[in-house]
Amino acid sequence: MSEPAKKIVLSGLRPTGRVHLGNYWGAVKNWVDLQDQYDCRYFVADLHALTTDYADTSAIRESTIEAVTDWLSVGLDPEKAVIFVQSQVPQTAELALIFGMITPLGWLERVPTYKEQLQELRERELGTFGFLGYPVLMTADIALYRGQCVPVGKDQESHLEICREIVRRFNGMYGEVFPEPQALYTATPKVPGLDGRKMSKSYGNTIALSDSADDVKAKVMSMVTDPKRARRTDAGDPGTCNLFPFHLLYSPKEEIAQVDEECRAATRGCVDCKKHLIRNMNAALDPVRERRTEITAKPGFVREVLQEGGVRARALASSTMRDVADAMKLL
Ligand code: TRP
Ligand code: SF4
């Protein structure tokens, strides 16, 4: 008896350089967890990066390589998942053009993140065709590989909704070519930055997967803890401490309970608590750093992985484009 076909998972991330713990726990870890049960295709969304960063592309190539190096160092496996770069699959642009023909402008103008970002990034000229068409390009990414499940954060919800509408419209007009993609929201833990705001490169408050053990130590030591614990003898509240979410991620269960208890009873000092966390974090991050060192010791390795992933992705894409041409009665 043949195995039932695995569902197709498709996801991308814009190339933002070295992966930090927010990116890892929010997306990349999930990608790694999915690669055994699903047929996964993961890519660097470098064309999407151009929708906002077209004026300065100087960092894009290096950011792509750095990001993929981190993906591999945390266990994303090119034997299990197709790992590639969006711009290396020209059919992406072709399918985006076709989807552009059938997408009403009103749908795009109504996307809440579109208006928000226009406001937020007011210093850039974002009255462009490409920026408005962000969800059209995203639909092409997904449909090109017949993606069924799309692991994304809640921030992508409105984009994914448009993707579903575009696919439905295509299927309704020309025949069922594409599955309707489903969002795969998975619970993502809270990962605050060093200053307590969301961990983000633009806030400069990150811990990177590739930070050295000493970097991790210095960064954790600099973190703000429960602000109400002015003295060692004041009882603390892990619920308002920035450090505690990291214990939840990196410390074993029994130790978490102990941290919680001792913090509330003021029998644990914050400095000791930080040292405790640093030990656990570095124990988890050491093997990742080791793998990264192995990968970077092989010059050209990441490029080769992306080269091979590109070949596989283009093969999948051209088979889809054949079906698109047939459905649309193009030659
Ligand atoms: N828009 C996504 C983000 O900013 C990246 C992305 C581009 C994507 N194309 C995709 C995610 C297709 C899932 C599927 O994070
Ligand atoms: Fe935070 Fe630990 Fe200090 Fe409690 S003891 S406030 S959990 S650092």
C-alpha cells in the first residue's frame, strides 16, 4: 500500500540577516518541526524585501546567505525540505503577473497592513506598484508550489486571506488548478527583546543564534528584571520580569518551577537567576554554534544548497505553469 501523500507546506521569510531568537521561536523552529510530517518548501523572500527596500539593496545578498546559514545550523535539512531563494525561480514573477490580471485593486487597497505600513514607513516612497502588489506576489509564491498549509505569524493573516481569494478567483475562472492555502498558525512563545519590547532588529535589542557564549552572557546580564525588585529581599514576580520568558524557553520544567517559587519568595537573587539562565541558554546554543562553524568552514556550501533547492523549485514551478497555461488556454 502506498503512503498517503504528505501535505505541502510552503513558507518564506524576508532576508533580514542573522536569525535572532525572536525569528527562531516565532518561525524557524516551527519550520524545522514540520519538515518530517509535511512536504516542505521554504524560501528566502528576497523579492518581497524589494517591496520596501528597493532603494538600497546592498545588504540583500549577504543577508540571504547569513539567514540560510542559520536555518541550516538549527536543523533545517535540505534532504527533507526544498530550500531556495525566491528570485531564483523566474516563474514566480510570471505567475504574479497573471494573478495581477485578475486581482481587483480594491482588494489590495483594503489590506490593513498596507495602510499601516504606508503610515509607518512614511520616509520611503511606497506609492509603488510592487508595494501594493505584495499579496499578489505572495499568492504566486504559494500557488506556484501548490502550497496547502502556510505556517505564518498572525501578522500575515490578512495577506493569506487575499491569497485565498485570488486562488479562488483563478480556480473559478479557469478551472481548479490550485489548492486553497490554509494558514497554519502555531502557538509561538513570547520572546521579548533585551529591553522588554518585542525582539526586533530595528530596536537593536536582539540575541542572535550566532552570538558567542560571551555575547549571550553579556546581553543577559544587561537585561532588565522585575522593576519592583529594587532590593534582593523584595519578592519578585516572574510575570513582569523580562528574563522569565527565557527560562520558559531554555530551562527544564523542574527548574522553571524552582525559579518561579524562589523569585516570589525572594530566596533567589536576579544575578544568580541570570547566571542560571545563561548556563541553560548556552547549553542549548552551543551545538547550533558548532554546526554554524562547520557550515561556514565549507566555502560555498550554502550557495550549493540554494543552487540545488533552486533546481528542484524550478522543476515544481514549471510543472505548475504548464497547468496554468493549459487552464487559461495559452499556448
Ligand atoms: N510575507 C511574509 C513575511 O513578511 C514572507 C512571505 C513571502 C511568505 N511570501 C510568502 C510567507 C509565502 C508565507 C508564504 O513574513
Ligand atoms: Fe526575574 Fe529571576 Fe529576578 Fe525573578 S529572580 S525577577 S525571575 S531575574
